[in-house]
Amino acid sequence: MTEHAVMNRTAAGVNAAGIRRDELREKLTLFGLAAPAAMLVLVIIVIPVGWLFWLSLFNDEGVMSLSNYTRMLESKSYTRIFTTTFKVSFLTTALCVLLGYPLAYFLAQLPKRWAALGMMAVLLPFWTSLLVRTYAWLVVLQRKGLINQWGIELGLWDTPIRLAHNLNGTLIGMAHIMLPFLVLPLYGAMKSIDFDYMKAASNLGATPAYAFRHVFFPLSLPGLFAGIIIVFVLCLGFFVTPAVLGGGKVIMVSMKIETLVDLFFNFGTASALGVVLLALTLLVLFLAHRLLQLDRVLGGGHGG
Amino acid sequence: MGRIAALPIGIRAVTKTYGDIYALEHVDLDVQSGEFLTLLGPSGSGKTTLLMVLAGFTRPDSGSVRFGDEEMIRMPPHKREVGMVFQNYALFPHMDVAGNIGFPLKLRGASKDDIGARVESALATVQLEGYGERRITQLSGGQKQRVALARAIVFEPRILLMDEPLSALDKKLREHMQIELRRLHDQLGMTTVYVTHDQREALTMSDRIAVINHGKLIQLDDPRNIYDHPADPFVANFIGESVLLPVEYIGGAPCYRGEPLRLSESAAAAAGGHLLMLRPERLVLLTDEQPADHAHYNRFKGSVGHVVYQGESFVTYVTLADGAEVAVRSVSRRQTLAAAPPPGSEVTLGLHPDETTLIPDPSQTRDD
């Protein structure tokens, strides 16, 4: 009698205990399935990053201190490196937006088959090595490269233009490599914009330009922001292209890290640089996230 | 919102092809000023194409579309000044309700106060007062429908186009909105062209119905005439249920299986049809003790197959002597249910001469 009452209070109902057990088993199964991936993340991301952070806390003599970080704040050269990194990343992203938005818009307007071909052309560079593409740009851009040769032969300019071994070259090369990362999410966002929105705008009296400005463009913004964040964050840690095309004049954080490790075997400072770069990247992501949220909230006021 | 001046629409010889297929074949259609006209047809019939030609989104191969006296066929959509309600509403998701409804007013350079007042008035017209601040994603299907309508009428277009606007709503709400859309049309008075594939919706709402199939206008008439006197077998089958039986002429009189058919005078005058149309609700099950007024009915003998109870009515399926299966719909009342014949029994069906309708059979017209 009492036993029955207890049963009723704890597991009110027929089969309740069994059903709860099934639920628990299901959760355990899902956890079991996810466990290998979780282990992988732990091994290849959490442990190395943790180790990096640990290393950055030791100075040259192997004594625990914050000197690696304080030096970064005191030394002008580090500030300059970070400024360069952000400047290059910002300019590359801006270039990608200027080139990528019209490109994605064009692809999104094409009929299916042509759009697939266009997308192939955008993705094709992915299938060749980054290094090959970067050196190819060197061939094209350098003093006696294709562009300068043709330009001079055609009489467009007399002395070779400095296109490689400086910021110009770095930006051209990086924009080329980063472009697909902007176009892909943007194209996806544009494709998902129902064409009826444009029809509705037009029906309500909007010229094509007005409809683009007030309907299509705002609706494509989530895709554009996603592309901008991917490109900007990738640029922050980029190494190969600025190393090859910058000609030593454009020094980014990743290149400084390489020098520190390769030349000076200074793991402490290199690690500290890595940690600061990681922190700044996370800060950028956080700010972008906040900004997007804000935009979603403000979105309601567009027409009002 | 007060009454809006209406404009007539004149459609002449509009043709649109996709490859070898005619989406619209030489369509002529006049929509009167202030009329509620429905384009009715199955999917792929060309009804939506015709609406899109009116809105300016589909460029026809040839033809003329006039709003009032003005030729529109080469006018871009944003200069046509017609309101349109889209099938999926196409409400701008990045704007709130007021932003959506104010969009056409802002475009026309209205002042902020004017926009606010007219948006409120439009919201009141569709019974959504105070919804201006809502986001589109917060609205139910029926509310989106109303906002889309408010946006389409707020700039007082003299022509309103609607592309299956109720198809996404559930049955109850759809029937409610049918009445409400019609009420709004009567209140505002603009010329309305409405596209649907739902024949009941067309019958409920329209002043006139234009039945379209394979890109051609098949019949244009008011709902009553479309239902009672379909122009051909397609219309007879598409609108309402019907069974068509072959009719032959013996000595100039229409007969079914050798028995002459009694027709009303007007039907007899219009005779020449080769198919007898039987509608389920027009047939009656004749019992042994026949009331006197059933004496002159046309009679059909058959055996009962099965009876399907549908709540407010029940349907008796009867197989006639020539094998044709006809349905008889009876109102579910105590007496009729009690008198329902059991499956397998022999019955006689009656059809009033005034409701005995002959329709042309296109495959036989050459024999006349």
C-alpha cells in the first residue's frame, strides 16, 4: 500500500521509470558517439593552446614571469607589428568586399548551370597550392613581371611600377586567396533571398536601384558579415603570402613568431605573441557577434 | 480607408510561349471597373502567368494590356501602380509591420506624419490596429496575410492583384478570409483580379470567374452560370463534381439510352449538347411512394454500390445500367438517413427538367 503510494509520487504513471531509463540511455549513446570528436578537439586544440599559454609565462632563463607580455607593451616594434597585421587584414577584407560583393551578386543572378560554372572558377584556385599561387603572383607582379612588361610595351607607363615586395603585392595576393571565403557565404545568403521580395518592392513602386538598396542589400548583410569575419580572422594569422610578396617590408605577427622560433629559438616570446593574437582574434569575433545582434535588433527600425 | 477609384482592365490577344508550349494563347479578357474577377484553373493552366503579365513581371510575346485608356504592356512593374498580394506574402523580413506597409508611401515621398497616419488607417482596415511595431516573424499566417493586403492597398492602387493569397492558410481561416477579402473589396471598390485553383473559393468570392486551361480562356461568366451551365466537359468536371453521360438525338430530341430527356424550355432551346451533366446534389433518390411533383422528373435506374456518410450530408454511389457510376448527395436528416437504400438494392434516381443540363462535347461537334 505505502509502496504503491511512493511509486505514484516519484514516477507518476505507467512505465514512467522505463521511459526515463530509455531517455538516459539515448543521451549516453549520443555522448558516446560524440566522444571521439570531443577527444580530438581536446588533443589537437585545447592541449596545444594550453601549452602555448604555459610556455608564454616563462622568460629566457626559464623563470616564471610576465616579462614576455610586458616587453610587448613597452617595445614600439611589437606595436608596429600588430598595427601592420590589423591594417593588412582590414585592407584585404575591404578589397575582398569590393571585389566579392559584385561577384557574388552576379553569380546569384545567373541561371543554375552558369552559376555552377562561375562558382567553379571561384573555387578553382583552392585546388592549387597556396605557395604556387603566391609565387605565381610574384611572377606576374614583380619589376620584370608580366604586368610591368605589358604596361611598358603598350606605353602605359615608362618605369616599372612597384607591385611586389611591398604592401601592394601583399594586398593583391591576399585578396586573391581570401576572395572565395567571402564569396561563398555571401553567395549562399544571396541565393536564399526570395526573388519575390524584389518583385514586391518593384510592384510597390521601387526602381531597381531603390529595391536593391533597401531590400536586397539589407537581406544580404548576414552573409556579408559572415564572409567579412572569416576573411578578417584568417588574415590576422596569415603567413605565406605576406612573407613572399611583402619583400620583408610587411611584417605580420605570424612572421614575427616564425622568426622568433626559427632564428632565436625564443619559444616564450613567440608563445606570448600567439596568445595575444588569439586573444585579439577572439575579441574581434566577440565584437562582431555583438554588432550582429545589435543589427538584428535595429533591423526593425529600418522602415519606421 | 475610403473608397478608391477603380480602373477597368482590357486584355487583348495576349500570347506567351515557353519554347513550344503556350502559357497563354491569344487571351482576350475585359475586367470591368470595380469588379472582383477570379482567374480559375488547375496548376500550369496559365492563370498565374496572366496575373504576372498584368503586374509586369512576365513579358508576353505579344498582345495588349490596358488599364483604363493607358497601354501597359511595355510599362515596367514599378510604374504600373497596381497593388499585389503574393502567394507567400513577400513581406520584407528586415522591416517591422509598419515598415512594410509604409514602404510604398516612403517611396512616393510622403511625410513621416502622413505615413504614420496612413499606415494606422491601413492596419485598421485589415483589423490589425496596434500591430505596427511587430516583427514579421512574430506574425501568424493569417496576420501576415492581412499585413500583405494592407501593404498592397495603402497607396490606393486602382487595381489589386492577388496570387492565391489564401493557399497557405488552414481551412477555417481560409473560409473566414474569403468573406473578409470580399467585404474589403466591396468597401474599397478597386478592380480586383484574383488567382486561385480552388473552385469553391472562386464561387464564394467572385463577381465573375474566368476559367483558364492550357493557356486559353475557356469560359467567362458569373459563378451561378459557370456552375449551372459549364461551357465544356473540363469546366463541368473542374468546378463541382459531375458525371457526364452520352446523349444521342432521335428525331431531333435528346435521348439517354433511348429514353427522351425532359428539358426546360430554355435548355431545349439551347440544345445541341451531347453530354448530360449529373451533379450529386441535383439528383434525388426516388422512393416507392412518390410525391406528385416528382412525376415529370427524368429517371435513371441503377443499383446502389456503397454509401459514404460525411457529416452534414451523405453520398450514395449508384451504378447505372450502362456501367456509369454516379454520386447522389443527400442532406443528413433523420428521414433521409432512415430512407437511405442499402448497398446492392435497386433504386431510381430523379432529376428535375430545369436541372437537366446538356453540355457540348468538343469531340462530337464535327458530326453536327
